[in-house]
Amino acid sequence: MTKSLLFLTFSPRSDSTSSALARAFVDQWAAANPDAPVVEHDLGQTPIAGPDQPWIEANMTPKDQRSTAHHAALAASDKAIAELHAATHVVLATPMFNFSAPWQLKGYIDNLVRVNETFGFDPKTGPTPLLDPKKKMKVIWSSAFDYTAGTDMNALDQLTPYISTIFGFMGLRDISFVASGNAWAPAEVAQQFRCKAQTELGNAAAAW
Ligand SMILES: Cc1cc2nc3c(=O)[nH]c(=O)nc-3n(C[C@H](O)[C@H](O)[C@H](O)COP(=O)(O)O)c2cc1C
């Protein structure tokens, strides 16, 4: 299989933990897969605008009837969808904001979920996913607190279930998560959590 990687970061912070961990992972992965093309975007610094009136109107217009203005309104979304389809591997790096996705990630997702692009819809049978189920996704996320299974905070995590649900709806079946939690704990503890994530990513990079 010819591998290709789509690498997206969503933190608006210049000193982002999730972006730095993901960068190291992608560098290791790229070294192990020297022929694989890598497409990357920092959507934390340069977000895709979320759907607005022109976008929605264009998306509701049948493809063969769209005007130049319609195509322009959907251009960023079309590009994001094409890149997602084209990649065999996807790395998403994101912080948790208010127990869920930062708006930059939510806006990106809102640009992806489109009928006949990432899911099909038949009024009689309902929706069907259109993304290749063999596509792999790794989500590297950072948070102030620790949401590990078994902790009191675990039930508050709306980020990882949301990502699993929405990308699952579009067809992905191979989504793995690596958390770097406890960023607001005393420095020594925060560092332990970050090192654990780094080790986990380092161990996974070559074989992914
Ligand atoms: C607006 C905002 C909301 C946040 N909400 C949460 C939250 O609900 N839970 C949490 O654990 N951390 C929260 N945090 C902390 C970040 O998730 C944490 O600092 C993380 O390490 C940032 O990732 P980054 O370094 O990749 O930007 C929030 C931070 C900001 C700026």
C-alpha cells in the first residue's frame, strides 16, 4: 500500500503541547516512510471558516447547478474533503476546550460532513459512510486535567467520543487516541504525562 499522511494541528497556541507531540510523531513516521507524501496545515493558526449562509446555500444546491459563487463558497471545504479522501493516514493534534473540541476543529469538521462527499443519504435507508474504512487516524490531544478511564474526570470528556462518533459516521473505523493530560498539574507531574505520551507515540510511529 502506498501511504500518504494528512497532518493537521488545531491549537491556537504558539507553544502547543499537542502540536509539538504530533510534530515529533510525524517526523518519526516520515523517517520510517520516506516515500510517503505528507500534507500539513496549521488550522489552529489559520482556521477554516465554518459554514455561513453562502456556504449552506451552495451546499444545498445540486452540484451540477452550482454557480461560480457557489463553488467559491465551498472551495476550502472541497479542498479539505479531497485531502481527507486522498490520505491513507491522518494525524489530528488538538487541545481540549471546555471538555470538547476547540472551535477551529469543530469548524474543520463542519466543512467535512457533506452529503455525497463524506456520507451518502437515501431517505428510505438513511445515511451511509463514504470515507475508506481502512484509513487510519491518530488523535493527539492535550488537556489541563487527566481524563484517563477510571478517573472522576473521565465522564466529562466530550472530545474523544465526539471525534470517534463524527469520523465514525463518515466511515473511519481505525481511530486511536494518545492523551497528554494534566498540563496544569505541578510541572513534574505534567512532564510525566507528556513523557508518557511521547513514549507511546515514539513506540507507535514506525509501525503505524
Ligand atoms: C479556552 C480554553 C478552554 C479549555 N478548556 C479545558 C477543559 O475543558 N478541560 C481541560 O482539561 N483543559 C482545558 N483547557 C486547557 C487546555 O486543554 C490545555 O492547556 C492544553 O494543554 C492545551 O493544549 P495545547 O498546548 O496543544 O494548546 C482549556 C484551555 C483553553 C485556552
